[in-house]
Amino acid sequence: MFRFFLILFIPLTLFSSQIKNFRWSDGDTYLTFLEKLHLPSKALFYNLDADDQKLTEEIRSGVNCQILESPKKEIQQILIPINDDLQIHIAKNKNDLAFEVIPIIHETKKESFTIVIESSPYNDIIRVTKSKKLAKIFVAAFKNSLNFKNVHKGDKLVMVYDRMYRLGQPFSMPTLNVCMMQIGDKAHYVYRFKEDQYFDEKGAELEVFLLAAPVRNARISSVFTMMRWHPILHKFRAHLGVDYGARPGTPILAAGNGTVSFCGVTNGYGNLTKVSHVGGYVTLYAHQKAYARGIHKGSVVKQGQVIGYVGTSGLSTGPHLHFGLYKDGRAINPQSVVRVAASNLAGKEKKAFDRMRASLNKIVNQELKKASLPKTFVQLDPVCHADVNGKPKESAQKSNNTSDDDSDD
């Protein structure tokens, strides 16, 4: 196994090899990707175990990927991110290409900026940061608590967020910590507390998305995990959803109101349905025996409506529902969201929130005094390799190129 041997682009190869960056096309599949590059689908897909095959279906459209080619245009390595923690690594192993899943090496930075409004918060964030993602995050945070028609020229906004960098470039969606919108003399705050939940200064939840259980009275046979090391198989695993064990034919219920965005057959997940909800949420229902009558792409469904039936289609060892939840394309734990109700924080949670709020308010006040603009970052040449202990590390060389985070995942 070569898990940490030549993880990506040994520096010496840069003098004779070429790194190609590309974005995963919308509608493309892992198998069609292999076909386009004339890569062996048997070795790189069909010979994989069921878990790894299903992970290939988690590749998000628009994600930034890399290919290292030799001077003879032969593929040496490929990196394809699956989520914020793991990536597919295809690499030359002697004369053959081999597949494995490895951690993503990244750095998280806390960033903040102040903007004086000229036209609107959304347009001004894009104007200054060149990032539609940050603009969308800002609007989503305030959408249930602020009338944007009351915002005028000269008002100020502050954003404090965490951003991941992979190979020197912004990676994945920024994670909001706090937003402040100053309208006239009044400041309006929104804080991120718990997992993708927004609260006002008093600890009242602002964005409400309460899921119902997709299968009634079912046992959970497998829980959500972004990344774990399997001690027996000696490889990285991820399970981006919750499995509900149930008898074949058990009704599957829509977890929330929404519109069916996909209804069809896939290699790993078998009969699959995806439902899009407000706020950028998508729920996924896999391994179905059959779809409910009238369910198709474009169908509008209500929470609790039967949309399909438990089965074992696709790569499945027994009848169950694999239930996934995504926020803006990122897999999140369905159980953590299910437990969040539309209520005020209380007790220990409220005390923890108050401590976090006080700390973030200090950052906002400091940012207002500085009135700093978002910093442009220096793009780094992607050089990542293993150290003497077999652990991945990253080195970089500065480049004169700059970019914005709308080119990331």
C-alpha cells in the first residue's frame, strides 16, 4: 500500500512534469471521467469494495481537481476531493494505476473584513471580495431577521469567518462565525452556533429547518462520519449519511418540504431520490426498492409524504435506507440537524453561546475600528509530499497569480 508515499507531486518531479487543474463537470460521473481519460475502470472502480465505489458518487460538481502528467503526457497522479476531509488519490504504482482514499491536507484561517455599503450588501460583497459564496452566506444568515430594503448607502457590514486553504487556494465553503449589519445607528448581529444554525443576540434561532425521520420506527445501523481510519482494513473510510435498517418495502418519507431534483438509478446508491429544500439543503434517499407513484424529477413533496420504499438496490449488503443531508453541496450529519428545534437556547447551551458571542463581538468591534478590506492571497504552487515519518506535509513556492474563492469547491 502506498497511502502516504508520493501523496502528491514530489518537488523534484515539478521540473519535468506538468500539473493540470480542472473542475469536475456538472453531470459528470466517476465512470465517465475514467472513460474520457482512457483509464482502466476495472482496476479503478469495479475492483473496489462497495464503500469506495459509493464514495465516488459523492464527488461534487465544480470541485477543483489536479492531474500530474509526465513529460510524455502519461498520468502519474490524480486528486479528486470528496468532502472537506477526504480525497480520491489515483497514482502510478509500478506500472499500474491504483486507487485509494487519503486525507486532504489543508489549513484553516480566520478572516474578517468591513464593507461600507454603496449599492446593496450582496452586490458590495461581490464587488469587494469577488466571491459570490460569501455574498450568499451573508444573505442566508440574515434572510429571516433583516429587511434588506432598509439598508442604505453608507451603512456598514462586518463578516468574520473561517476559510480552508488547500494547496494555497481557498477550498470549500467559508464557515461563518458572525455577521454584523449596521443600519444607521443600530447594529444587527447573526451568530453561527451549532452546525450550520444561525442565532440572534438573544440566542433565538433564525434559520429553521427541522427534519422528520425518513423511516418510522427504524433502527440506525450506521452513523455519519466524515473521516475515520479503519483499524482492520488500514484505510480511510467515510460514511456521508445515516443508514436506517428496515424491512424491504417499508415506506420512505420525505424529511421536509421540497422539490425532487433527482430520481433515477446510480451505480453505488441504486434507486436514488434527491429532494431540494429551502436554504440550500438537499436530502438523499438511496438503495430504494421502488419509487412511490408520481415521484419524479420536479415533483413537489411535503414533509412526511411517501416518496419510495426501502430496498437493497445498488451496492448494498441488506435492506436499508441510506439517508444523506447536504447544505450547499457539503455533506452534514442528518442527526445533528434533526435534533435542532426552533426554540431559544437555554441552560448550558445559552451560557456557551453567551461566551462565544462576547468573544466574537470583540473581533467585530476591532474590525470596525480597522475597517480592513479582504486581503488578496498569494497563490501557491501545489507541492505536497510525505515526510520521513510517512505523514503528509505541504510545502509551497510563491507565485504572482491571485485568485478568488469562487474558483474553489
